[in-house]
Amino acid sequence: MDILNWSSTKENHIHVTMDYSIIHEAVLGIAAITNKPILSTLEKETEFKKLRKDLSSALLHELNYLETHNTWKSLLLLIHTWNIQHIDEFKDRILETSDVELRYSVIPFIGKNYEENRKMAARGEKESVNLFEKATSNILPGYITFIVNCEISQLKHHLINVLQLWLKEVVYPVQDSIEAVLARDIKSKKHAQKQKDSLSFIQWVLDDQKFRLEDAETNIILIPQITYRPWVIYLELPSYQVLYYPVSNESIHPEDTLVPDYQMLQVFKILGDDTRLRLIKLLSKRDYSLSELASKTNIEKTTIHHHLKLMRSARILETNQSKYHLNQDTLHKNWRKLEDYLHEE
């Protein structure tokens, strides 16, 4: 899953729309439960671990296939490319799509200058396939090669099955509560949108996380999500960008004014560990690579990497050219959030 951590210095004209759908939440759930490297950073980690024990063997089979081949990316691209709002729409559209068109649709967009290569990769042209495989290898290892060479009828069957089964077993039983949270969040955000310019509004929704703007004319769709809290998920398509942002605590617990800000809570949980505090102290002096931090602390790389991943999820750290950078603004901002929380009526 793409994690949003880019910035831009361009002057852009930003067109912002907001949307939500139970299908969006379903696809994020499928992606989250199979994303083992990041599962420990998710608010729903315990829930997902328990959930796996109750899923049908048919759904578990599809999830294992999805995890092996990264086909969560196919689902995410297709529901946005086709603007899918219901499973029946998805089934009809996928079954009527030609092999080459489907391969093209599920190969990630990596820039307008590479669209011809994307079409050629969908037809199996080796040089273009290698180009896209290299461009996506960090988050989708082997995905392009699989998409180009797989049996399309089997892929179609898999994508329909995994989405249909996940909706039936996981989403539909709690659909009303999910939609209520998403609707509340959209309503509150649209009220705030009237008082801010587009760029300020996006930064506010993302809680000041950095994001990337590619073109002078940029269309952005903001979609609230519960499943992948605390992460923001970024998806780029030829005509627009999608930003899945975590819903606010107020949207989940509208009647409970004592619930602390989720981001603030994550930060202070991170600070309540001696190893992470040692890492933060080191990084307050300068940027370090993983190997340098392991050497400095005499802690194994795998352990250090786990702590760094948690700190990234709380936005305490950023990465830059294989080095970790302490985000002092996040620490200062959450101290202010704590003061506001303690003194609010």
C-alpha cells in the first residue's frame, strides 16, 4: 500500500472533491489484513488478528493468493478507474473487460510520460514490463510480472471472489455503523472546507502530513477511512489523485468528549518506551540510517526497524535517501494538542 510522504513546492490549482463508499472501506480492509509488515502499526491490529480465525476457508484462500501476488493493488485501481460503488457493478464490468484492457487497468500509473509504456507492458513488451517492475519493486515486488503473465480469467475470478466474500463476511454485518462514521466525517470536513483554501484544507484534513502534487491543474479526491488508521493512503491515476485519510475521533465517538485525539495518543505511546526515546534522542542531533542506529545502540536491526516503523506511523519520523529524520514539528504539535485537550471544557 502506498504511504503518503511526499511534498511539493509547485504553484498548483487544486480542485478538491470528497467521497466515501463501503466498497472503498472493503478494499482497504482486504489490503490491511494481508499487509503483515505494517499490521502492527494499525489501530485495528488486534481486531484483524481475531478476525482471521473466523473467516471462511474460501476467503482465507483468496486472501493468501492476494498476499502472494499483491492483487490488493488491482482492486484499488479498478474500483477507482471504473468508479465502482457496488459489488454487482464490479462483477459486470470485470467480466466484460478484455484481457489487454484489464492488464492495462491494473498496472499502476507512474506518470503521463509513461502511458505508452504502460500500454506496451499490458501487451507483454519486455522492456516496458521491466520498466514498470523496477518502478514498483519497493512496494509491489513481482506484481507487474505476475499481471503480465497470469491467466486473466483466473485473476478475474479471484478479484470478484475476494471482494464479494470480504463484503459478505466482514463488511455487511457492520455496514450501518461504518457508513455512519464515514458520513459524519464527510459532513464535518465539508463544513470546514468552506472556511479554507484548497491547499490549507487538504493539509488540515491530513493533519499537516506532506503530500505530492504532480501537475499545475490537480484534481484530488479525499476519502475518509477507518480501516488503515493512522496512515494516509495515496493513489495516483491519470486524471486525479486519491487521498484516503483517517477519520477523526469525533466521527467515531461523537458523544464522548473525553476521547483523546488519536494521533496525539499514538505519539505519546511511542514516547513511552525507552528504546524509542533513545532513538529519538540520537535523531534529534542528526539523521541516521538503520545500520548506523543499530551500531550506535547495539540493538539488532530487526528490532530497530520495528521501532522505526512505529515511529513513522505516528509521523515522528520521515525517511530521506535511506536515512531517518526526526520530525520535530510532530512532537511540538502534539504537546500543544495535549495542552488543548487538558484545558478544553
